[in-house]
Amino acid sequence: MILGVCDWLGSKFSTDPLVFRIIFVVLALAYGTGIGLYLILWIIKAISK
């Protein structure tokens, strides 16, 4: 997506980032929590560098 969170998670879990992109889109559309979770993970990613 935009901030590289899915690529970061994919490298952390040795998984294709597409899996995380699909999860975030489903959460955003179904419950609205995907956007907030994505931003929280972006902050964690930025701090952990």
C-alpha cells in the first residue's frame, strides 16, 4: 500500500505481502478497523528502525 507496512510484515513473517494487503482491505471494508490497525503498525515500524 502506501507506507510499506505490508512489505514490512511480509518480511517479518516470511510471507507474501499480498496476504497482508488482502487482510487490511477486508478489515477496512467489513469493520473499519483495518485503517487504524495499519496506522498503528506504521508507527511501530517507524519506531523500530
